[in-house]
Amino acid sequence: MENLMETKVGAVVSKNYRTARVCSNYGIDFCCKGGISVAEACKINQADTQKVLVELAFIIDNQEAADPDAALHQLSNAALVEIITTRHHTYVRETAPVLEAYLLKIANVHGGRRPELLPLFAQFRLMHQALLAHMQKEEQVLFPRLEQWERAGERAFLQAQSVLVPMGVMEDEHSTEGERLRQMRQLTNDFIPPADACQTYRVAFKMLAEFEEDLHRHIHLENNILFARNRTALAGLLA
């Protein structure tokens, strides 16, 4: 229990992705802020530390609840990149324009009575634009370098720097969008529409919740699996 308490949240989820459900239930960000301990995350989110530990330990200790994503740790950089781009980058590009249009519509129609809808739309629009630029940088710069690094027979100091620097930039941008998600969740009362909400209103909030879930998964695959496993090897060249 003590070891688990001091383990970084990202490492817990990376080892067994089923623990992500516990984190989400207590408002713990396991992707963008996965670098803090379970104890610190509980304190920040005012969660009952012992309850969180018990629930995490139950999943970790239950052999029937083995990590369904364990095989991801065995994949090559190229294979992981393929999953990230085809599933998650495609999802953002297809879903964000539709969701942005819905949020604009409900802000225009209901913004007079619901003043939080305009800043909600503004935040999502900023996120949409930022993610498009972010994904382009990953696809054109970082991901090709990670694949090249994996194929390289001799790994040089400058090559390591050329991967670590953009990887750090991408992680910082992940944190920015994680904070933006947190603000949108606050604006929407955890994506719960008011009782008198119209159908578009309800659909938009449901899509927002799904968008958050996909983005958390997306960032988890990058920060806690793809980036984390390469950082150790890369940093070794710079030591």
C-alpha cells in the first residue's frame, strides 16, 4: 500500500490500464499530470486516499483483471505510432469539427440563459486548433524521428537530442490541453446538461465527455507508453 501510494499515477495506469477507471472516478488526471504520486493526486483532488488505494490494489492484485493493453508495451515505435495516428488523430480530425459546430449552436441559442456556454465554445475552439497543430508536429517531426531512432544501428548524442527536445514540447502541450479539459469539465458541471436541455445540448455534452475520454487515452498512449519507454534509452546517451 505504501509503495502504491508513492507510485506515479502514470506508472500505475501504464502497468494496468484498468486502473484508469478508478482515476477517472476520483477526478485524477492520469495522462497530462501522470508524473505525480497517487498520494499527491488524491490530495489535489480531495479524494479519500485509502479508498483510492484499496480500489487500485484490488484491480492490480486481481489476476482476472490483467491489463488489456499489456501487449502495447511489446509493440515497436512504428506500430504504436500507427495506433495513435489511425485511431486517435483520426478521431480528433473527424469529431472536433462536428462538436465545435454543436457547441457554437447551443451557445448562440442558449447563451443568454447559460452564460457558461460561450466560454465553453471558446475553450473547445482553442483546443481544436491547438490539437490540429500539435498532431501535425507529431506526424511530421517527432514520430518519424522516433521510428528512425528505433531503426538506427548506431545512436548518436545529437540524434537523442533531436528526439528528446520535441518530445518534451509535446508533453508540455499535452499538459496545456489537459488543463483546458479540466476547465471545460468545471464549466459544464462534469458534462451534465441541465434538466431542460434540448437534444443538441445533450448530444454536445455527451460528445464532450467522449472526446475527453479519447483524448485521455490518446495522451496516455503517448506520455506513459511511447514516450516513457524511449526517454530512458535516449537519456542514457546524454548522461
